[in-house]
Amino acid sequence: MEIDKKINVIILGDKGVGKTSIFNIIKEKASTDIITDINDIDSFIIKVNYEKKNTTISLNIKDIKNQENFKGNIPLQYIRNNHIVLLVFSNIETLNNIKEHWYKFNKENTNIENSKYILIGNKSDLFGDERDEIVKQGNKFAEEIDAHFITCSVISKDNLDNIERYIITEAKRFIEEEDKKLNEKKNNIELKEENEDENENNYDNRNCCFC
Ligand SMILES: Nc1nc2c(ncn2[C@@H]2O[C@H](COP(=O)(O)OP(=O)(O)OP(=O)(O)O)[C@@H](O)[C@H]2O)c(=O)[nH]1
Ligand SMILES: [Mg+2]
């Protein structure tokens, strides 16, 4: 039977870096309309077949509306259960805020172990003289946090397909890691039970020799 795995994806980054524009680009492939939460969060679902695991993945993509700035109050319930985090910036200053604030903010408040990150340098059409530095620093930080790094532009349509592609790759990676952890746990329990059985047998045999 097919199982449905739900993967939550949130878009974080400074005000105005292009989060909603990216959300709308990904939305073009969505299986549902946008659902607006009373608490100012927009979301939609993309369904993806994961044949290897006989599973359908429901990617629940979320965008926070009316965000003021980093200090603005983002309710922590939005941050708790995300398996994948898109960290969006658009220049060196907003990249620094990803490193100093957004990444830590997510790390400190999430309940998900091993959440996956995709670092997105948007507005590549406006990088100008900062381009080389953005690419250098983006690659370095992505390596530090085990993330994919892409630059893109919603305006010039540069590299946009790769955003969805990476989200799907990371969703599969998350599911594989979770399955591996579950199997290891199961194997450990079985091994423990086997050892216990063996000890019991040894005990019975010993008793037998004494009688
Ligand atoms: N030049 C350029 N402008 C862009 C790009 N992406 C978004 N913009 C513009 O940047 C502005 C802000 O984009 P949004 O998508 O609203 O940014 P946001 O991060 O959702 O902003 P908040 O929700 O206010 O935090 C808009 O005027 C967009 O048209 C891009 O790739 N290049
Ligand atoms: Mg927005």
C-alpha cells in the first residue's frame, strides 16, 4: 500500500529578499491552491512520487506573510516542524543575516533533528560587483551547514527549476535517513532480544547440568 510522507518546507530570510516571489514560482507546480492560515502563513502542497520507497511525498511549502524584519515576531510554531528550510538572501548584507540570525533562529527553535537547508542567493540580476564575493561566501557557508547553494533570479528566470529539484532531493534524503535510523533502532532491539533469549537458554542449560 502507498504511504504518504509529509515534508514541511519553510522559506526564511530578511524582508524583501524575494521569498514570496520564490514561493509563487514553486507554486506553479503545486497540486493544491494556496491555503491561507489565520496566523498569516500561506502554504500549498506539491505531491511527488517516490517509487523506490513506494511512497508519495507531500511537500507542504510555507511562506510567512507580513513579516516585519528579523526582530519581528515570527510565531515559533511556524519554526518547530520543518524538515527543509530555504534560506533566502539577495546580497552580502542579507547573506550575513542568514548566517548570524536565520540559520541560528531555526536551529535553536526546531524540533526536527537533521533538518535540511537550501541556501538561495536570489536577485542574481542585481548582484553586480558583489557577484564573486556572494558566490564565494555562499559556497563556504553552504559547505559549513551541509546545504545546497544556488543563485537565481525570479526576474531574469535564471536557475529557477533547480529550487524545486533540490527540495525534492532533500526530501528524499531526509526520508532515507529517517528510515535508516528506524531500521538501526529495530535491529538493535532484535539483537537485544536475541541476546536475552541466549542468556535465558544458557541459564536453563546450567540448571539442567546441576540436576
Ligand atoms: N530584480 C529582482 N527583483 C526581485 C527578484 N525577486 C523578487 N524581486 C522583487 O523584490 C521585491 C520583494 O519581493 P518579495 O517576493 O515580496 O520579497 P519577500 O522576501 O517575500 O518580502 P517580505 O514578505 O516583505 O519579507 C518585489 O518587488 C519583487 O518583485 C529578483 O530575482 N530580481
Ligand atoms: Mg513575502
